[in-house]
Amino acid sequence: MKAVFCILDADYVMEENKPVVRLWCKDSKGERLVLRDRRFVPYFFVEPRKNVDVEGLVKLIGGLEVEGYSPSGVERVKKKILGGEKELLKVTVQIPADVKKFRELVKDWKDVKREYEYGVPFYKRYIIDNRLTPMGWAEAEVEGDEINTIAPLVREDYPLLKTMAFDIELVEEKGGEKIIMISFADSSGFRRVISYGKRSKVRGTDIVKGEKELIEAFVETVQKKDPDVIVGYNSDMFDFTKLEERAKAHDIKLALGRERHLIFKRRGRVSAASLVGRVHVDLFNFIRNILSSSLSTEVLSLDRVARELIGKGKAPLDWKDIEKAWRKRDVRKIAAYCQKDSLLTLQLAEFILPQVYELCRVTGQTLFDTSRMFYSQLVEWLYIRRAHEFGEVSPSRPKYDEVQTRRKVSYLGGYVHTPQEGIHEKIALFDFASLYPTITITHNISPETLDCECCVGGKNDVPELNHHYCTKRAGFITKVLEDLVVKRIEIKERMKRIQKGTVKHRYFNNRQYALKILANASYGYYAYPGSRWYSKVCAESITSLGRMYIKSVISLAGNLKHQVIYGDTDSLFMRMNLKDVKPFLKNVNSILPGVMELDFKGFYPSGIFVLGKAGVAAKKRYALIDRNGSLVIRGFERVRRDWSAIAKDTQEKVLWAVLRDKNPEKAFRLVRRIVKSLNDGKVDRDDLIIYTQLTKPIHEYEQIGPHVAVAKKIIERGGQVRAGAIISYIVTKGSGSISDRAEPAESAGDYDPDYYINNQVLPAAMRILAGLGYQEDDFLKEGKVEEQISLAKYMRK
């Protein structure tokens, strides 16, 4: 029988002492399938040293025995390693755990040079070798649930998945934490809150006897609703961790999967909660690891992230309000808050998951794994997958000592063009499209093409470095990147013909975004100390060429009488009339080689760029006004964490006064008024609160900043604080350090005006006004400043 299905997850089990790969799938009708493949066997590769008796080595390895088992086969095969063909031994064993055991036996043999691919998990090996794509489709000949043959199937759609979000609430009771409430929201419209205590009629809320019954009801609800995907926000470190702790206290098995109970898998320094047969996605992991670099907010709370991405936020209730309401058994108030959290998590998942699905398809990794990976891991698994397709064997991961050595290596990065101080007008922003990936492709930068003998003294030399790259054969990484970039260009062309906002447009947008993420991360993987394809020379060759190209565009602009205001790595801000943009762009792109291209990103009537303390441009710190009159801010306190509302708002008002109103004197008077209000004690306390996120458990902090000090005070006073919590505090009057004087916002005494003037308001304002001739003392003097600042002096038209 033929079966067509989408692969949601994969694992393997041991049956009769043999590995059986399991694929957890859904078909086109939405029916669930669990298919088994008993045909696949684990293996790894051994590279013999030169001039050894290979047949003798084959017999030696074949005669090894571990716990009563010998290799089931040792085969001589031809494979490529970094482009060069070599004869390797493919050692096939009987169970996955034996791969590393047999590798340990042979790794120190004098006739063995190196071993390869012994660290690839068995289920990943199966997916790679069969060219399958998780969250993609496949076709198999099956008998019952047994796979006889399997092959990938190209389809753009996804099956209908049932996604469930959940959230838990805790309070401190009798010296310990207890779960008091759990809420659910799923993609079918199901909404439910479960709590315990005094029975009350709260719509959508079930009341049970106690915490034990609450956890049992949680398990029962998950099993009954039977979701394919369970999502949470910080659910690895918090929700599932707390559920497991409290379930153990009540001797409850968290039977949340379709088979077995909740298990935690180690993922580096942290553990990930796994539910066999369902996919658990912790949205926080993906946002922290992948999306955070593109977000304005640096505080990755559910509220801040959701407000930025989907325009919705949490209900205004903090842990003290929850504890107070719980003491009164005001279930209604907490239930509304808890339900909003799970609904918000579901809505955020609906926005984010399609992006993760596409990354799964490109990298060939499962949804569970992909959602927890860093950039380097995504790139690595893409390369491992493509290496198999090209007949390449993946290099092994470096050992600890090698990683530490690599960490000490440095090289020159991107070029930064320092701007003149002052306000600039008629600003055109240009950006190289995927600068480093296109340089890699254009110049064929790959470890095996470096310093080839066939192209010495050719046209592909690297400026500033005594290296060159081959022009006669494409490198492995060059080919992989070219596939990504070309596919992305094709997709973006297709998107132009599809109506925005449609399901099809969103699908292609998510796909091109996945390709962009992987292409742009490729350069960083060359320089990543733990990289299998590490190459300092390749990394510094790319940045050297990047500097050459941005400088060449700056030179061309100068020849055409266009002034460059600021440049950084891959972007240029230039003073020019709008009508000159298109001819300039055409001129540049006519001389850029290969797939390299300069894009026009926008035109801004005015803007200001900030110099650092050493008199150089502060990296990525500027403010612009676009043609719609909106303020575009990068790198200022207005979009950063650890700054109070009064500092952020002051800075934004200063920017408006300077850029829109062309009136720095107005900005000066504004700051003077705010300084006076702070000294007079007339500032609203809410404007003084500083919000900072605890990114890890308190005991892991070595440096005790104000937010950590406040978190400790909260715990000492009977409160609860967890990793990921947002700490709100005010710096108060008194003696000692800032950390000593930082107090929880809700219980803080009189604020310290000197701190807020000298550490918040003035630094934020002076980022802009220092370049216009003002000094901090001007804002602290009584009366008028004698010398009037002339805007014309600082305006550069």
C-alpha cells in the first residue's frame, strides 16, 4: 500500500535488540500515522593512514567485539573530504549505541588516521540518508505500519495540525511553590482554565480539589484534546520543569506524550522537555536564539515580544497581584490573566511556527530540534545534509583544546566610515544584498578552494592577504550557498506576482526568510570555534573583500560628487537627491561582480549620527525621519533595555525637536525642564521604573547588577523570582552602590534625583546634543545659557 504523509517527528526504539526508526506523521486528510522502518542500520567511517594494509585493517575491525556484538560489515568506499577523494572504510554496526563504542576501540590505532560521522544521531542519519525533510512530505510503500520503501515528495502545503498552548501560575505557600492554575488555548477554539480551592462559577474555569488533582486534570486534558504540537513560552526552563517537580511531589506520572511520560533531553547547558509522539516547541528558545537579533526589544518577555510581533500584550498583573488575589481566592481575576497568557502564546505560535517549519525543510531537522537550535547549529546540519548529497563526508567536530585555541584568534572585521557630527539632510540608504554570502559565492570561498595550485597569480586574489581561491572548480560551501541565494531570489520574484496577505504569499515569505537566515549565518559559521568547517582564512578573506567593496562604492560616490555620511560593513548612508538614486544604483551594480548587488533601502529627509567617546562613529547608532514623518531609531536608549521611561521619552522628544522641528534650543529647554522636575520631586514614579530581565537563575550570576540585587531582595522578603522574569526597580536615596539602593518598584522609597539626572536623562539627551555644542553643565546651571546654539552651524545640507 502507498502512503503519503508529512513527517512531524522522528525517533527510534529498540525491538528484539534491533533499532527501529519511527516516523510520527500526518496525512493529507489530517489522520495520524506512526510508521516504522526496520531496514536501516547505523554506521560510521574510518580513514586509514597512507601505505597501510587496508584489507588487513578491514579484517581487524570486522573481528572486533563489544558486549558480544561484532560489526555487521566493513566496506571499502570512495568519499570526498573537503573536495579531495579518499578511500574510507564504512563500518556498519548492529545497534546505534555501538557506533561510539567501536569508534573508541579503533581511534588510537596506528593504522587509523581519523574517524568520521560517529556523532550523528541515528534518527538524523536516517533522515539524511533518505533525503527526507521534517515538516515536508514523503511517499512510502507500507505493509500495515512497516515501511518497505520511502522517498521524499515535493509539496508546498502543510497538513492541518492541532496546536495547543498552555500556561501555569504559581504562588508561594508554606515555604514552597505550588501550581495554582493552568490554562489552555488550542487551534480548534478550545479554551479552558483549571484551578482549585473554593468552588466558584467562573466561565471557562474548572475547579478541582487541590494541586494533585490540578496536575492530573492537566494530563487528562492534553490526552483528551490530543494536540500534535504543544507550545509554551519558556516552557523548557519553567512550566514543564515546575510541573515535573510538583508531579513528583504527588507521585504523578506526566503521561503527556502519545507514548511514555515527559522526559527531558540535554541540549548543551539546558534541558528540553520532550513528549514522545507530540512536538513540544518552546517559543522562547527560537526567539532568543534566532529572532532576537532582529527585534527592537532586548527584553524577551512574552509581553514585549508579542507586542512587537503581533501587536498584542499580556494583561497587567504581576506576581504580587496574583498572590494577593489567591489569598482572597479571587479565581476570576487570576483566571482571566492566565487564559490571556495561553491565548497570547497560541497567537504568537501561529505567527512564528511557519518560519520554523520552513527552517525544518531547508535544514532537514525535526521541529523539536530546529526550534531549539542556534544559528551555528542550523548551518552545521544544513552542511551535513548537503555533504551527504554531494558524496562528501562531514569533518568531525573539533576537540576541546582546539576550540579553546580558536577562541583566541581574531581578525579585522567590517569597514566603518566615520560620519561628520551634526544634522544631515537628503539621506539615501543603500545596502549590499547579503554581502558576505554573495562574496562567498562570487569569489568561491570554501576551505578546499583555498590556495589551489591551479590558480596561483590569478584574478581571484584576496586584498590585504596572501591568499587566493580557485576559479576552476566550485567549492562545497560555495555550491550550498549559491543554492540558498538563487532559490531565495526565485522565491522573491514569485512573491511579486502573489497578492500580499494571502496564505500563499505568507508561505513564500517564510520560505525566503528561512533561506536568508541560513545564508547570512554561513559567514559566522566559518569563524565559529566549534565549527566542523572552521576556517579563519576563509572568514578573514570574506571580511577583507567586504571592506574592499564598500570602499570601492564610497570612492565611486566621491567621483560622482555624492558625499557618504556614514557606512558600516554592508550599508551606506549618502547625501543625494532622490532623483539621483536610480542612476547611482545602476552605475554601481554594473561593475559589481557575480551575484553581488547593491540595494536602495530608503530615503530620509533628515537624520543624525552619533560619535563614540573616542571620536569615532558609535556602531549602528543613528536616528532618521522618513518621508512619512516617522522616526527610525537604531541603537539609542529609546529602543534599549535598562533605561527608565523618563530617559527614553526625553531622548525621543529631543530627537523630534532636532530632526523634525530643526530646533535644538527647544530640545535644550525640554531637558532643562525635566532636570528641574526631577530635582523638585515632581516626576511620576512609573516613569522612573527600570525593567531588566533575569536571563538565568540568580545563583549563576557572578556580577550582581541592580536587577539581580533586587531579585535577591524580593526572595528574601518572601517573594518568588524565576529565570526569564522581568525585574522592575527604582533607584532610591541613601548610601552605597546603585545595586544597594535599587528597590522593587512597588515598595521603593523616595527616588534619587541625582541618579536619574546623571545616569539616565542627561546621558540619553547628550547622545544627541553633545554633537550640537551642548555640555552637561549647561543643563545643570541656573538661569539662561549665555551662548545661543545656532542650528545652521550643525546643519549639513
